[in-house]
Amino acid sequence: MEYTTPITTAFEAQRATIEQSQRALEQSIEFQRTVNEAMLGSLDSQESAQRRSVELFQTAFHGYLDAVESTVPGAAATVDEVRAAVDEQFEFLLENHAEAFESVATEYEEGVDAYDELTADYLEALDEQVDLLVEAHEELEAGSVEVAEQWGEQLDQLQDQVEDLQEQVQDVQQQAAEAVDVEA
């Protein structure tokens, strides 16, 4: 009779759960890396879109100044001064905008790099710990299977002894029955 199959099956299921949990964690970390890379990649397009919005606003403001210049007689000099001042402010805004996005991108990239290094170290340590856990689990399984096999062997021996004893009892009963029949 095989007594170790349920034990082995239980240990295999436990190890599969450990390994699946490890893979799930690795996949979630990889997903976060992908999100970080996508976010970093989107900063360029965000910066470009916002810069175009500022430039569009500047063009619209120039259109307004052109309309004022063409409709208000003698306003050309004043409009040129306002246009120059507005252009300076827009240039300053665009420079600050570019610097701000460059700073954000640099900081975010450094954060992503630090995260990648940290998670790589974490995953390496996790792999080592899971390997040790699985190894200890396999040793525990081997010990449990050995105990179950010994218990099974002892149970088989006990069952054989009980069967032998039952046979002896039946023989004694039969001899007693024959002895009673002979006397009668």
C-alpha cells in the first residue's frame, strides 16, 4: 500500500505555490519597470505638446497685436514695443519650461535607475531565499516521506501480525471445535 502519495502531492502543491508567488512578484516588478519607462518616454511628448501650446498662444497674441496695429492709427511703435516685451516673456517662459522638463526628466530617470537597481538587488536576494526555502522544503518532504514509508511498513507488519494472530485464533477455534466433536 502506498502511503506517501498524498504527502508528496501536498509538498509539490506547496512548492508550486511558492514558485508561482515568486513569478507573480517578478512580473509585478517588471510591470512597474515598464510603466516607469513609458512615463519617462511620455515626458518628451508632454513637453513638446505644452511647448506647442505656449507657441500657439504666442502666435495668437501676435495676431491680436497685428489686429490692433492695423486698426488703431499710430499704434505701430507701441505695438512693436509690446510685441518685443511679449516675445521676451514668451522666450523666458519657453526656456524655463524646457529647463523644468529637463530637470523633471533627469530626476525621474535617476529615480527609475535607482528603482531598477534596488529591485534587481531585491529579486536576486529573493531568488536566493526562495532557493533556500525550496531546498529546505524538499528536505522536509524527504523526511516526511521517509517517516510515512516507515509508518507504512510498520502498519503493514502490524497488519501481517494481526492476520497471523487471526489465523492462529481460527486454528485454535477449529482444533477446539474438533476436540469437542471427538468427545461427543
